[in-house]
Amino acid sequence: MVVDARFDYLKPVRSEMGLVLTPFYWAADLPVRAWQAVRDQFSSRTEIMAENERLKAEALLMQRRLQKLAALTEQNVRLRELLNSAALVDDKVLVSELIGVDPNPFTHRILIDKGAKDGVFIGQPVLDASGLMGQVVEVMPYAARVLLLTDVTHSIPVQVNRNGLRAIAMGTGNPERLELRHVADTADIKEGDLLVSSGLGQRFPAGYPVATVTEVVHDSGQPFAIVRAVPTAKLNRSRYVLLVFSDPRTPEERAYDAARAQEEADRKVSEEQGATPTATPPAQGGNPAQPANGSKPPAANAATPATQPAKPAAQPAKPAAKPQASHAPAAAPATPVQRNQEAR
């Protein structure tokens, strides 16, 4: 110990001993490092999975807003002017996951993991990141069944986003095709037109993409054209869906409430603009103490306000009949007002 403390002769020996003991240090630290590696592996996987789910939900919400904005680009300004509405794309939504598919090949239904406990109701619209998928037809406490647009028993009112032409899109039993029924042969519709929900019937909210026209067949011997479209929603591939909670009010009620709110806002603005006080002009004759209700002014010997200190008793009081004080004796009697002030 003395040699090691005072000289450097043992440094090579210490270095060689450290080299020999290195495997023992590594073996002793192996369980701790293994535990840390396993913990980091599982924690990293959990964090990545949670972040992945969160990003999927955010992407779904953003794509939903974008798809509705596609239908509002031509009508947004006009509808705001007519309805005085400022919340056209702020419907409340709930993210749900698909947990089952109906095995019947002739029925297009799916099962989702949200039910009556989450506020789901019959007739509620369901959409994915690309467009409308269908509506809820059966509600259970913790699950619900959704009827897809392509089912043969389903139909939805739509309109052409380009010109507002209204039609009815019906399911064909084919998950990749819809048909528009009773479209006039002279109607202004062509391939590539985007079909959006019209909002008629108060079941589906207006403005959501439904399908894209893929074929228009004109037959001169038939009064109606054959129009086929492909749904914009990925009915066979979407795993996560959105349940839309639309405003339960009718368009008339929304317009009435918006008008009332606008009137209330205008009234508040007018009140704020007219709230500046104006100075009350003095009464005629130069008497600023004249009351506004027309009552008679107090006598001259009692005109001293209560907040003003009383004059000393040695000062002569001014008589009411003369504008200037006369040479009254110093021991003039005090007025009732002065006696009250002295008592206070």
C-alpha cells in the first residue's frame, strides 16, 4: 500500500489485474443489462404501438375533414350567408374499430366495438377516411351492426358535387359498385363526377363523399340513363371507422337559432357603442345644484353639502336674501344644517 501510494511501480500490475477481472465484471453485470434490455424492448414496443394508434386516429380525423371540405368548396360561402352558420364541418365524431363481418355473402354488414354505452344510436352515419360507409341498424350495449352502402336494401340520397344534381344511389350487392336510379337521360352527369350526400331525409349529414361515377350509359329508347359508380369508402379494407353525431336540430331550427344569435350580437354591439355617458347641462340661471326631477332647490342657508366641512362659528352666516354677507354679529345663531354637521 505504501509503495502503491508513493511510487508508480504497481500501475502495470493493476492494469493486468483489471484485464484478468474484466470477464468477471461482465458476468456479474449480465443480469442487470439483460433486464434493462428486456424492459427497454417492451417499453419501446408499447410506446410505438400507442403512438401508432394515436397517429392513425389523427390521420382518420384529418382525412375526414378534408373529404367534407371537398364538398363545401363551392357552397360554403353561400350557405354561411343564408344560414349564418359558422360550424359546418365541426360535427362530433367517435372513432370505432371493426371487430366482425357478417358471413352471409348476400348481406353487407359489419360489427363495430362501440354500442349504446358510447352513445351509438340506430340510423347513425358511419364513415371511414375516404367517404360514407353506411349506417347503424342494430345497437347492443358494447357493439353495433352497420349496414353498408352496397347492400341491396340500402339507398342514400346524393347529389353531383359539380352541379348539384340530385339522385338516389342504391346498393347492388357488389362491394365495388353503386347504381343511380331514375336519372333522366338528358341529365348533366358524366364519368368522374363526385357524388356527395345531399342531406335529404335528415339521416346522413350533407357534404360527405359517397361515390365516383364510373359509367354513364345513354339509351335512346329508355327515359332514364344507366349510371354506375364506385364507392369512395374502402368497404372491404377499412379497419377503423368514424361514428358521426350530427346536430339534431332541423335546418329551420338551426337557421332560427343562428339569426337569434346574430341579433343578440348586434344588440350588444349597439349597446356598447351607445354606452358613452353625456354630461348633464346645468340648469338655467347658473345653478348647478338644480335637481333633475324638477323638485325645488333647497334654501340658500342650507345649500352647503354634507361632505363639505362646516364653517367656524366665528364666521358670520350669509343671509338668504342678500348675495353678500352683511356685518352680522360674531355670535350669529347657527342654522339647522350647521347644527346637524356639528353633531356629526
